Amino acid sequence: MSNGFSGGGAGLLTRREAAELSGTTLGTVNKTIEQKVLRTRRRRGRMLLAPEDVGALALLAQTRVSLPVAVKRRVAVWARGGPGADAELRIDGALVVRMSPEVEQAVRRARRYLELREWLVQVDPEVCGGAPVITNSRVPIRGLARQIECGETLEVLREDFQHLPEEAFELAPLWAKANPRQGRPSRPWAAPGQS
């Protein structure tokens, strides 16, 4: 049995998770990595990011001005300092970057997500064929997320899944978005003789 993070990166995020948590795109995350604005950690062939990088991504996404790569690197290093950092970073006489509440919220959201992911995501070949489930249950995370996304109320879900911790309903949609199914999409079912 293992948690849902088979990349061996406890306390670290995948690029997709960082994109989802920072409100940016995977392309933006990849570009910041390519430009060496963010430092990744490699584990089992995966590039992983720290939760503080989510704050840097959120701050860079808020910047409406096109910044040179060297300046983006300065901003990212400063943003990783979090709320304890200086309230603003003076780039030059005309350009000042200020720490916004959204940056701190993004880092808190990333840390919370990591905590819930480590606690609630279970991948075990003996349970549901290795599909990610909520720990100590047979409830597939993607199935729960799909019900939430389709508009099922939390009251109904809590009644149907009384054995699940409340936090499972918080984690499922975000985890499913950040961890899409790999491989070909399934074909829609068709009646025999129809295709």
C-alpha cells in the first residue's frame, strides 16, 4: 500500500498540481522551469516543486508586465520567502513588486493539499485494481470528484459516504484535476450494431 504520490516526493508537487494550485497553466509552469525561474527536484524521473513555488507562480501570474528572465528569477526567489519577506521588492526606480495576499493563500493552499494528499490518497494494487482511492475505503477519488463536479450536493455525498472524512470532499476535485487519467480516453458506450 502506498499513498497516491508514487513519485517518491512526499512534500513536493507535480507540475500539474503546481499549475492547478497557483491558478496558472501547465505551459506556464513548464516555461518557468525551462527558464530556470523555478528550481525543481527530480525524483524517479519526475520534476517536482516545493509548495513555496506555488506562491512564486501565483505572483508571476499576477504580474501584468513582461519581465526579463533574470528579473523573474529575482521575483521567484523573493516570493519563496513568503510573508516573512520584505513587503516589496524594488526591481529598479520605476518597478516595485508587492507581496499580495493571494501569494500567501496559494502557498497555504499548496501545503494543505500536500497534507491531504499524503493522508487521503491510497494506491494499492489489491484495492480497486490500483486505482487511486480515498485511504481505507474503496471509493475512487476520480469517481467522487466527478460526482462533485456534476453538481451533487455535499449533503447527499456526506450521507452516501458517511465513512469518509470531510476533507475527502475537499481533496477529490482538486486531485482529479491535477492528476488526469493517463492513456487513451475511454470510448463512449454504444449499443450493439451502432458505432
